[in-house]
Amino acid sequence: MKVLLCNDTGTKSHIGCLGVSDGHARMLGRAGHRVEHRYFVGELARFARSTWTETMSALARDSELAERIESVDAVVVNGEGTIHHNKGIEYLALLDLAKKKGKASLLVNALFQEIDIDPEVINRFDAFSVRDKRSLAYARSRGIRCSYSPDSILEAKFDSRLSVDFCDNLVVTDWVQIRDADVGVASLRLLASAPLLSPYRFFPIHGSEVRNTWRSAVQNLRTARMIVTGRHHAMYLSILAKVPFVPLASNSWKIQGLLDSAGLNQSIVSSFAELKTEIEKLASSPPNLAEAHDRLVSERPLSTFSVLGKGGEKTSEEEEVCRLESQILNRPSALARDRRLIAKRRVRESRAFLKLVDEEGNDGGLRGNKLLSKLRKVFRK
């Protein structure tokens, strides 16, 4: 089949986004489906309106979108972390429009939380699959037909190369911006409390070097002692690496959803005091990540696109990955915008870090160049 894939996250220099994008290309290619067109993350936001009717009208009026829908057999939306708290409605409207045009319509790999929509709209789709058990329960409680398939990052191709050796240190990832005031402060306080000669390592999941190194992420994390993260995909990476992690709160129930799906009974924390307690607890009694790993990995090959069956296109897994890379390179403005966003985040984080060190006076007497040296070691790109 020829496919239009929407909300592809391949333009983000983010390990999870790149992994999911890679996984989708591989699954579709293996099944003989060709992605003719992609709309990358944010590119359909211009169609979002305050009402469903207005959103549908805006989508229907766009001639380029109409031509692309007509040229394919199926329209697929990567739900990922977009469909929650009444966000991402334009993607649901797009699938409804495609279905009315006689196209197969699939919403896949979705978080699904607090969406005010007529269940029958989604029930008309050919497939709706969520990536966590909590979203599954919510959808079914609304009378929506739904299936579960773990996050598509499980189909990404990671390799055994090592690009960063964490030397058995504790690793702290970045976090979602909306949690700067609690999770961000807790993470930064932890980083600031580390000894200078044995620093906790800051490892951004969304970072400037990620596009070139993301396939090494699982292997890299195998060299860590423990991971502190508020990132959904960093939890997946930790489970794949079988390294204990402390889950931090995020902007939806995706953290708890993954814990439920992996069969892990861990507390989600948001304060520095809670974080210290959980680190001590995990150090003395780590969870059984082998079972969590096997539970998720046993779902492979994922059933994400099974409703499409076997396609008849002359393509392959590697051809679809190459097509994806080509389409990403054709979005230079999106890539540049993401680089600017990352740079702003690193500046914000480093300023907050310095402020904490200065206010709490827990820098071990460091000032001037020594403090800046510590900062540079912590906030690697």
C-alpha cells in the first residue's frame, strides 16, 4: 500500500522521536508498504481550530493535503505523546476526513488521555492502537474500540557501538519543560550535589548530538549505574539496557502507563527529597528489569500496522529507512528550529543550575572557573 504518514517525529533530535520514526519505517517496509508522503511533527498544527467542525473545514480546504490523501491507500497518524488533554484533535479530524474519502485510517502508537470526542469518530477508523495499558483502559471505558501494542521504539534498530561511557555513574536525563518547577529543580539539585571528581552525568534525550549518536543509546546506558528520568522513552531505553531507573513526573500519565505496561511497581517522584529516597531504595533493592524487558520485547514483531496486511509495493525495510532520511533532509527549517529549541533549553537548564548552586552554597567552595568547569562537565551537548 501507499501510505501518508502524519506526525512523524524524525525531525526532532530526540532519541525517542528518532527511534519511533525509524521503527515505523522498518515495520512498514518489511510489510511491503511505501510511505509516499510524510507530515512531520507540528506541520499540521496550522489546521487546529477551536471546534471540530472548523478543524474539519480547514483540513478539507487544503488542496495539497487533498491531493496527498487521494494519492495513497492509507493515512496513518503516529499518536505518540500528542493525543491528550484535548490536544492533537487535528490528527483525529484528518483521519475522519481520510475515512470519508475511502482511505484506510490508522491511529497508532498513541497515548490517549482526556480527549473530548464522540467515540464513534474513532470507532470508524480501521485501527486504533495505544502504547500503554492505562490509555487502553481509558479508551475502552469511553466505548472506543482499541488495541494495545508497546511503543514503536521497540522496532528501532539500535547497535552495539559505544559513543558515551558513563563509567558506572548515575545518569540524569532532561525532562519536559512544563515540569521545570519541580522535576527540573529536583534533577538540577541532584546534579549540583554530585562530587566534582565523580559527577553525576547529564544525558539529554533531546540534544544537539543525538541525531548522530542515538543508535548507541541502549549500549551507552548499559555503562550507567542508575538513571533518573522524566522521559517516557528514556524509561524504555533503561528497560532495554536493564539498568535501574527512578521515574519522574511528566505532562501526562505516560510514565505510569509504561510502568503498568512493563509490570513495574515503582513510585513516580517530583521533589528532591522523594528523589533521594528513591535512589537509596533502588540502590538497595533494584526492580527485576529482566522481567520487564522480556514482557515488552516479547511483543515483537509489533502488531502496529497489522490491519494493513502485506503490501504489494516494491520496497523494503532499508529502502523505507532511506526514504525517511531523504524526507527529513528536505525539512531544513524544521531541523534548524529544533536545534534552536535545544540550545534554548540548555541555556535555561545551565542558568537554573548555577542559580541553585549559588543559592544553596553546596558547590564545595567552587567559584569562578572551577564552577564553570563543573558546569561544562555536567551539561554536555
